[in-house]
Amino acid sequence: MYKEYWGLKEYPFENLPNPGYLYKSPIHEEALTRLIYAIENRKGAAMLTGEIGCGKTTISRLLVQRLVKRNYQLALIENPCLPADDFFKEILYQFGLKTTAQSKSEMIHQLNDFLYQNLKDGKNTVIIVDEAQLINSSETFEELRLLLNFQMNDCFLLTLILIGQPELQEKMENMPQLDQRIAIRYHLKPLDMQEMVKFIFFRLKKAGARRNMFTNDAFRRIYEHSTGIPRKINNICDLSLLIGCGESVKFISTMIVDKSANGSF
């Protein structure tokens, strides 16, 4: 609705896990680096946590994007709220393995053969579980732990990546058998004020903007309302550009930011 008014080619502040719009702040770069390190060095398991809206899912998509271009076999589990047996079947499905197995042991043998074949072919096998904090079944967590039993004397046959909100950390503490196997972990924090401004500029430029539309005071107000959480920043900026278009202004002011953040427009 407002693209033409602001001279944009795309909407810059969509809350979609588009890797092309991921602003690689130092904390996001560090998170991605640690996950890739865990995978490339077959560390067994890694965990990424962060508050809602901090960019965890986008990082997971960027990770997938990087790995599919290389010699990796990936399974991305986006809905982990499954009974233990169904969870295991979902892993096989994500790897493209058709199964007629009638028992759990048969499925384990099928996955084991798949992992060994990947190792022979020089492929790394990776399982990414997004929204892992939603797992409520101790049996499913036990399945995750057992996945790490697929190993040789000198390396794991797969890498397990758990991504979730902070409560995932609490759940893991109650599962010490699995928690102790997490070799690499990182917690995403909100952006600081300086990084937030860079984040906004990055997304505007990516969308084709040729100028800045926000006053310095507006930036400060956006940070106050968003506390540096990217999803909130996107919501406020998107609505601010919409309101600014409707009011035919040249720059987004603190008043417009307040309207956007408070929903009083």
C-alpha cells in the first residue's frame, strides 16, 4: 500500500523468515557461526535459544540455505509436538525415507543404515528441531537423546540442532542426560540501539529505499517501544510507514511511532 509513496520495491519490514532480509548483527553472526561449527566438526548436539521475535527461525532458514548448497542431508522439524513414535517417523519422512516398518526397532535400523551410508558418501547428516520448547513429552526428549547414540568411535553420525525460546533451557535442565550432550549453545539477545538503527537501514536499503525516512528521535522511540526485539521493530516500522503515507509526511516522527506502537491510529 505504501511502497510507491516511499519509493520502495518491496515491503521492508515483513515478519517472515526470509534469509535475504536477515540483518547479520554480531550476535546473529555468532549464533550462525557456532551452529555451523557444531555441524562441520560433528559435535553431536547444539542449542540456540532466544526471546520471541529475536530471529531464531530466520537463522535456522539461513543455516538450511547454506547447508543445502553443500554436501549435507537435512531434516527440518518445524512441528515437534508429536508423540515419540510419530516424531521418529517425521525424521525419516524429512530425510525422504519411505518406511513400511511395523516396529520402532525396524525404523531405528532404517535410520542407522541411512546414517552409515551418508558417512561412506562423505555426507554430514543434520536434524534441526525448531520451536523445541513446545516438546512436552519426556519420551520425545528421550528420542532426541537416543539419536546421539548413533556414533562411531571418533565421531557422531548426525548433528542435532535444537532451537527454541528460553523455556527450552529450563526443560533441558530437567533432562540432564540430554543436556550434558549439548556441546555448543548460544542465547540470542535483543539488538542494542546502534544495531537496531543498522537493522532498519539494512532492511530499507534491501527493499530499494534511496533515503532514510525516520528522524533520530523516531529511532530512539522505536527502541523504547521494541526493546530491540526485531519482530517488534518490524511491526512498529511497518505501521509507521503506513501511517506516514496516509498522513503524507516526509519523515516518520515520534508521534507516528507512538501511534504505531500503541495501536492508536
